Amino acid sequence: MSELPKTFDPADIENRWYRHWEDTGAFRPERDGAEPWTIVNPPPNVTGSLHIGHALDNTLQDILVRHARLQGKDARWVVGTDHAGIATQMVVERQLNEKQQKRTDFTREDFVGKVWEWKAESGGQITQQLRRLGCSMDWANERFTMDEGFSKAVLKVFVDLHDEGLIYRDKRLVNWDPGLGTAISDLEVETKEVQGKFWHFKYPLADGGGFIHVATTRPETMLADMAVAVHPEDERYKALVGKKVRLPITGREIPIVADEHADPELGSGAVKITPGHDFNDFEVGKRAGVKPAAMLNMLSAKATVVQTADGLIPDQYLGLDVAEARKAVVAAIEAEGLLERVEDRVIQTPFGDRSGAVIEPWLTDQWYVDAETLAKPAIEAVRSDRIEIVPKSWEKTFFNWMENIQPWCISRQLWWGHRIPAWYAEDGSIFVAESAEAAQAKAGEGVALRQDEDVLDTWFSSALWPFATMGWPDADVKAAGRYPNDVLISGFDILFFWDARMMMQGMHFLNDVPFRKLYLHGLVRAADGAKMSKSKGNTVDPLGLIDRFGADALRFFMAAMESQGRDIKMDEKRVEGYRNFATKLWNAARFCQSNGIGGSKHVEAPDANFAVNRWIIAETIQTVQAIDLAFADLRFDEAANAIYHFVWSRFCDWYLELIKPILQGHAGLDADETRSVAGWVLDQILVMLHPFMPFITEELWHALGEREYDLIVAKWPMADARALYPAAVKEMQWLIRFITEIRSTRSELNVPPGARTNLWLDADTERAEMGGDVPVVSELEGRIQANAIYLNRLARIDQVEFLRSGTVMDMATHERLDRSDVTHQAEGCATFVVDDVTYMLPLAEVIDLEAERGRLSKAIAAVEKERDSLSKRLDNPSFVEKAKPEAVDKARADHADKAAEADRLKAALARLG
């Protein structure tokens, strides 16, 4: 047993223990024949650094995998990083720009080589940061979405899906980032409110019979308008459906079509349709019979105006960027007398989250997956509970999205990533194969081929994560028991981008669900509830929190605050509070060390005769039961709070205090039994707490004695119902209520902490026998006498007098005294009630009763004044309706606090009579 330092210093132990675990292979112990248990981490970008969302996501995963390992399972946490096509290419291009170089100065192969060089030198910083968080990942089998084995799986999936007709090439609208020159996913689009305008135009009817009025926030796109839509039930326009309007500037004639997309209640009820530059218009155009190949595209890849297929855009507009074109178009329409009015309006505008450029809906040829077909088995898997979504409230959102899913664009115009395995012949034929040689074999000898320049969306490759990381297609991952994974932990924000796509691909290629449970957690928000963002300056660095408070404190905060379906508000004070919790446990272990209490030699609870020891054993088992239930339901908060309250309140605040006189040889009690029980309980605490706080628990585990194995591979406690000791629990619960009430009364009445008092009680001798609601006096005497040492030391009671029977008991000696030895004075007593028995603390010689009554009366008046002032404020409709919601919430909370304080002070005054 090594003596623990006086001060708990997380920095001193974290790196040391993590290095030990990793070096000894503790994250993947050899457990032949054990039940397999697998979880995969959402692969962070290879360019990434640990943010607070990562800290939450990975803490929850680590809690589960450490718990499974302690249960004796062959637990494996698959770790790896995503090649992050756009992000990584941007990092390397920025480095080139610093040297006055650009990507196109190199061949594609040379540039990709530079990316690999960057990865070798600088990539994977986040994996070191995950180690600091304590993540017990299977680093020996770390994967990367561009490594050879994983790439093989990606190519096979693409080719197989293409051969089955589920991957195809098509012309559709995509989110186009003109800053990066590539299509991007919805997840990479950040919508912001921008102050803009709403322009109202008149489009003249082609037959000269008047005008139709339209309004738009993007007047420049009228250069590619292909229709004007009105609602089919709109009586104002029924006679116009089928007629044509003549567009200003280009002079093109376009039809007026009936489509329910047009809202009769919005503006004029008529809406311009630009299928090549608006997602809704694209669908209207298709319904109107316009094929995508015939839709007009008026923008280049850099979002400058280009000539459309009909060649009608005047030359002066060509080459203008969107902003310039907008000004020019509005000026031209105004010059023709067709501009009616302009309104100021806040517009929801999409921006690229990395480039900062305004995203354009852009018509282009891309590769697509038939997501509708792949979604059907995934939908059924959730409906039949083969995949359990937790919390269940997310199922409705899942079904709504999956049942209305659109084709999935999987091609990206980048150089870094999995290059699309498609080769083109000069006649336009396409040959899809896993290699150039296989494509050539399909095309035939002498046919010149060129490979597609695009790469695959990184979500396409990461959708294979649950099985490609295990060695598929070369390995039979189902036979190995590694597929399906047991659970997936994910932020709700990637439910569709990653989670649902893993379901689709896993069920298609392995004919089974990829995971049995999907746990969706919320976001970590700023303290005021706002979403964290760098632009707001309200982000929190988890590594900084680890530096200040330790990884264990941050992890415990994440677990304790993770309540299903709710976001987490960042609160550094609570993180600090959990650091204090760790310190309290540290000091408790030091106390045990100094009193000869060490690690237990047994997993089972030791034999115990004393009520205090039986009680703490029962409390330990009840805590195990509570944590087991919480883990089964994935209630991280309930599990964390169960162990927190047990350690802080039951073990530290009560049990260790109660056993001090036993350990010091008082009352003739057997200290050996108590040391044995205390050591066993402390061991159970360390095991139960280990998934949440791995570093401090491992340190204390070894400090308490010589161990045959590390805590990380210890055995999870058994909830043995045979050791619940109901009688002992009932007695100790009564004792705790009794002492708590005495302490509370003394505190409320300003009794000096060191002052000792007597206690009088008046109990009815006709009550039910022991074991009922209230004991008879004789049995109550026995209970008080049995716990005299605790009342003497923890409640500072010298003597107890039973007024009905005349019995007086000395708490220090446990002896009964003659009544003549006690001075009885009824006045000046504070009263309190425990289990319907009235007790009195004689305080006349301890405090100034009149001064205390005066103090309490003044305090009551002051707090009631504050309470009533807040009540008037809350009763004012103007305040409730106009004030900020957080101000109203604070006022309500303050009112409740003041009302409770007034009640408490009144009760204290009433105690004095």
C-alpha cells in the first residue's frame, strides 16, 4: 500500500496511467470465449481537433466500453479517422499558398502525395487528444478511411451498387460551393440570416394582353426562368394557364403553368420558376415536363454568368458575378418600367461552412445513389425494433426523412479522396470496375479510357464503418461476432448523414442491422443556452478544462448532464464541482489508508454483524442495482448521479463518520469487521466509478494495496439481493434522519458548532411495536442506546431524557442515570419531529433566545419583502411578455428560493415556541 499524497493532482496521474493501459494492451484484453461487444466511434476528421461535442460523444462511448470490459466481455472500441476530403484538401492547399504555390501547379498524383505527407507529419492530432480524455480505444487496430483495406471495401460497394442499378449518373441540382468548386452535402451548408430585398416585377403576357406579377429575392436568376407557376385552384389565373409571358432582357417566351407549389396567399400568388437554380423550382419544372437536360444553367462553377443553351443572354451580362448581375438585371427591368416596388426583407441564405461562399443550387452531372430503395430495409428495421433508437422520440423524425428521401449525390469535385471507379470511352460509354485493368477488360483492347476526375463523398465511405473497419469484405465479420455492433453513440445532427446511411449499406451488404441500438445525444451549448460557434466567441476548449480540472471531472460532468433528448448547458462551475467530488473521494481513500483500511481480497461482500456495516453493504448493492438499470436504459445521468450520491453522502459523509469511533477503539466494537467492510465498499466504489472517472479510480485501486490486476480489467459488482439487510437499513435510515434533524435545528438557530446539548423526548407508549411506523418508548430507548456513540459524536448530545418514562441516558457512557441527576426546565427548548415523535433541544444556556427570536423575525420580514416584490413583478403581464425569457425564468427561480427561505425561517422561529 503506497501512501497517497495529501493533494489530488490529476495531471500527475493521467498521462502515467493512460500510457500504462495502452502499453499493456488493456484496451483489448485477451478474452477467448468471452461474449463479443463492439462499438465504433464516429470517425473524426483527420484534420480535426477535440471540441466539446467530441468530448461528450467520446465520453459516453468510453463509459459504455469500460463498463462492458468490467462485465467480462470481449469489448472492442473501433477507432479511426475520416480522410475528410474537403477539409484536408483545404489544409494542404493553404500550406501551398503560403509558398506561393497552388494545387494546379502539380499533377493530381503529386498533390495527393503531398496530402499523404501532411497526414504522416501532422494528421491525427485529435487521436492524441482523445487519449487525454481517457478514451480506451483499440489503437492497435486504428483505421483510416483511405487505408488500403478500407479503400477496397469502398470500391466493392460502389461497383456492386452500380451493377445492381442503385448507383447511376444523373443531371440534378446540387448544393454547389463556388469557393471550393465542388458539390457539398447539406451538413456542410450553414444557413444565416442576411438583410436583403424582395423585388416585385411585371412580366408582360406574350399576347400583349397585360402583365402577370411576380416577386423574387434573386432577380438575376430571371435570365434562366423557364416558367411562371400559379396554383391550379387560384381563380385569378385559371384563364392564363397555358399562355406565355415574354421575359424582360432575354425576350424568351415561357409558359404559365399550374402547380401547387405556388401559394395563393403569398405575394401575387404567381411565382417565377428557374429549375436550374432552385430546388423547389427543379421539381416544378419536372412536373411541367421539362427534362433536367433541357433546364437552363446560367452560372459557371465560380458563380459567374455564362450563356445559356438558348444563347439569349446579352453579352454585357456574361462574366458578371451574382451580385453584379443582380444590380444589372434590376436596373434593366426598372428601365423597361417593369419594376413595381422593392421591399426590405431578412433572407435565409446558405453559406459553405468552410469556404464562406454563398451556396448556389446548381444543375450539373453527378453520381447518385438510389437512397429510396436502400432506405426501405432500414425503415423496417427500426419499425420492428431490430434497431432501437434512443430516445424513442427521434423515430418520428427518422421515418419522416427516410420515407421522403431524395437521391444521394455522392460525387465531389476534389483530388483528395476515393476516386470514383468509372472510366469513360470517347463515345461516352462508361465502364465501372474496381480497377483500371478490370475496366479495360470490360471495354475491350484498344479502347482508350480516362478515369472519372471526381472523388466520392466522405459520407459514402464512412457509411461502411461498422463492417469495413472489421476487415470486410475479406473477413467474415458476422461469424466473428463483431457485426452487428452493440450500440452506436451519435449526435442527432448526423442521424441522416451517417447513421441512416450505415443502416442502408449494412443491411444491403451484410443483410443485417449495423448496430442494435442507436443512442442520439444532444448538443453542448453555451451557459446561456446559445449554440456554440467560433463567430460568437462562446466555444469552450475541452483540453483547457482538462488542464484546469482534470479529465475525470470533465467526463463526469458530461455523463451527469446527459439526459436523453436534452442539450447540455456548459457550466464550468459544475465541472469544478466534480473536481471537488474527485478530491473528496481522494481524501476518503487517504482516511481509509491512515486507519488500516486497504483493498479487499474478495468480490463478494464480507460477513457483517453491526448495523452500520450491514447498512453500507446494502446501500452499495442498491447502488449497483440502480447503475445496472441505468446502463440498461442508457441513462447516463441516472448512473452518474447514483454513484455520486452514494459516494458523497452515504459513504463519505455518513459511513466514514459513523465508523470513526469504531476504528478508534471506542464502544468496544470490532474494528476488524469494519475495516473489512470499508475496504470492500471502497473497492466497489472504484469499480462502479471507473467508467466515469478512470484515472483517479485506477490510482486509488493500486494505492490501497497490492493488486493482481489493473482496475480497468476488474470485475463489475454483483447485485446480491441476499445482503440487502432490511432491518439494518431501516435502523440506520432512522439514525441518519434523526441526526440530520438535530443538526438542521442547531444550524437554523445559530447554535455554535462546538456546543453540546441534551435531548428530551415525549413519546406515546401506546404506539405500534418495533417495525411499525413508530416504535414504543421502550424500543425507542433501545434504539437510542444502541446508537448512543453516534448521537454523542455526530449530534453532540450528552444526555437523552425520556419524559414519559423518566429514563435518562448518558450518550458517552451508554449508562442510565437517576432522574435526580438531571435538571429539567421546559422553557427555552427548540422542538422538532422525527417519525411522529416530538424531541426538544434545551437551548436556554447555549444561545440568547430572545436575540435569536429577534434575528429570525427580522430575517423573515426581509426575505418576505423580496419575495413579495418578485411576486408583483411576475404578476405584471408587461414584464412577463416583454422581458427576455431568461430574465423571467430567473425571476421565477428567485421567487421560489425566497418563498422557500421564508418558510424555513418561519419553521425555525416556530421551533422556539
